[in-house]
Amino acid sequence: MAAIEVRDLHKHYGDNHAVRGVSFDVEPGEVYALLGHNGAGKSTVVEILEGHRMASSGEVSVLGFDPAAAAREFRDRIGVVLQTSGVENEFTVREVLDLYSSAYRTPRPLDDVLALTGLEAKADERVGSLSGGQRRRVDLALGIVGAPDLLFLDEPTTGFDPSARRLSWDLVEQLCADGTTVLLTTHYLDEAEHLADRVGVLGDGVMIAEGTPSALIDGISGTVVSFQLPESIETTDAVSTFGAVMDAEVRLSGRLVEATVERSTSVVHRLTGWAVEHNIELLGLSVTRASLEDVYLQLTAAPNGESS
């Protein structure tokens, strides 16, 4: 039996249809990443799965339970890491974990939780004295303190430095190796590509793509050519200038110019020829395989994703 089963899920608020006919499964021990722009419907879906919001119609089963019934046994088997939390600042980390663990019948030993989240050295410090990244680790610790069978992670590494992000990824992988199922929402596409066994992409309340990261990446043809915008070219002119040179649709993120192309050799030849002719150095010029982020950008630029 799937850990999560969703069939034709709808949620509307008057005339606002936030979720429109979403269906997907999550298998036991799997990391499933639910992606989408703000307003795409992913938070609504997750809140319904957690039992914090009622569906308008459709069928939802989480660990064999109807989450809307919010039975004690169901609550005892899930963990939730929200984007923000109201952890008591006056308590020490150990006191907070001890308090929250008392809500579960078979909590994880506190020393194990502290070790898994890298909080051993902060165990006796007050939560209010911690940095933003350390407080986020406390949120992760609270999510796993009940030794859940299913863990909901909502933007779990926001505020983490690169080292802390990698440690959190190791934690998720270790939990899954022990049999925990994870439903992940994140705006870090490299995080989803690294952790997720499968990905679902929401746009305007509907599921617009689903599959393994590698299958989704293989589903789009092309190679990504990127470089830093030369100082001699204004950002307002970048897309038109390089779109013509590369004969491709160009994306601009800050001063990073990117294009997903079919024939990378000929594109790079034209691009470097143009640069030599104009005596311009293309800093950071790279040619790489498409990533999950490229897939996501293509999918959410389609009509179903425009308003997400």
C-alpha cells in the first residue's frame, strides 16, 4: 500500500480553485518532491495531507488514514517541518525537544535527535540565542523527534549555509534508509534533484508533470549554454542581443545569461565568433547537461504554469 494516495483532489474557496483534480502516489521509503511556484497549490495539497485543511472533493489516504479525521494514531506517525515555527525562545534546545517528544508514544532518544541534526553543542543553549540556521535545525529536530513513518518537509533548508544544507541532505537520506517516507517541498531545485526519487510539478492547481528527476531531464532535449553578461551590454538589451546571436530563447537571471539549445556546437561557435569579433570576453562560459531546474523553468513557462 502506498504511504500517500491522492485521487482527483480539489480544493476551492468560493470561485478560487486552488487545487483542481490532482492525483499522485508516494511509496513507502520514497522521497517525493512536490514543486511549483508560490500560488501553484502545493501548500494547499500538503496541508490537506497533514490534516490541517479539508478537501472540497476527492480521495486522500495517508498511511492508511483519512488525515481530515486527525486520529491520535495518525498524528503519532507523522512529523512536520513547517517553513516557520513558533518555538519557545526561553527554553533550551534540549527542553524544547523533551517537551515536544512527550506528545509521542515512542519518541526518538533526544541524544540521537541532537546528533542527527548537529545540535549537540547547542543542546543547553536557549532557542532565542541561536542563529537562523541553527533555529532551522531545531525545526528539523522537532520534525523527527517522534520517529515518524512519514515526514513532511516544507522548505527545510531555508537559511542554511552550503555545509548545513549538505548535512540536512545526509539526514534525509539516512532517514529514508531506515524506512521513513518524505514529502518535500522546496524552491531549491538542486535539492530536489539530489534527494527526490520522484518529482511532481504543480501549476495553477493541476499536476503538469511527474516522474523521476532523470526521466524528466531526459524528456527535454538540449544543452544549457551560459555565461555572465558582458559589462558593455545593458540587461535590457541582453535577451534580444544574444537571442539573435544564439538563435535560441534566452533567459536572464541577474547577469547570468542562459539558453537551452539543440545544437550546442554550432551555437557556441556563433557565440564565441561574435565575442571575438566584438573583442568581448564571455566570463564563466559553460556548456552543461540540462538540470531539473531547466525542466522546471520550461514546464512552468507553459500555459498551465503561467499563473502559478
